[in-house]
Amino acid sequence: MHSSPLKTANAAGNQIFVSLRKGAEHPPEVIETRIRYEQTIGDIRSSVAKKAGIEVDQVQLFHHGKEMKRDVYDGKTLLEMDLHTGFSLMGYNLSVEPVYWPPVVQEKDGSLRVLTSTE
């Protein structure tokens, strides 16, 4: 019998990794956070900000090559986004001018998208 992910998640929450780049510094800082399925992308952003010692509005997140804009994604839960233990997000610490790698382009809606190797 297949059990619900809500019942099988670790009591401390799902382990999510965020590779947080700051300017041209390399390698990026890897921040591990624990978030439950009913918590939101905004909760991930807040946890990362706290651990990085920056303001929450200075955390820019990307998932599957697309920027997770605060006004669109911060209210979505991990369950809605199908994020679970072991998932990784790419992020940028915006307290300094970001050096995007891989390069990004701005979409019509103002969000950023990572360029693919065929573009």
C-alpha cells in the first residue's frame, strides 16, 4: 500500500538544499533547511535568509531553471510544488550584484529564466 507523503515525511520536515551564490564568489554556499509539506516557498526563503544572515527580500530562488518570484510562488506549499526531501534549488544572495551562472534571460513577465545550452 502506498502511503501519503504527508505521513512519511521526517518529523523535522523535508530536507531541501539551496545553492546560494553571492556575486562572483565560488563555490556557492549550500544551505540545508527542513520544511514540512504544508509550509511554503516563502518559508524556504525565510529559512535560507536567516541561515545566510541576510534579509528575506535578498534571497532569489530558481527551480527547474525558472525564477520563483515572491509574488507568484511564496504562498505555494511544498506539496503544491511537488518538492520533497533531497530537492535542490538554486539561489542568489542579492545583497551584492548577482553574477548569474548559468546565464539568464528576462521573460515578458519580468521573471528570469536560465538559458539552455541550445539557446
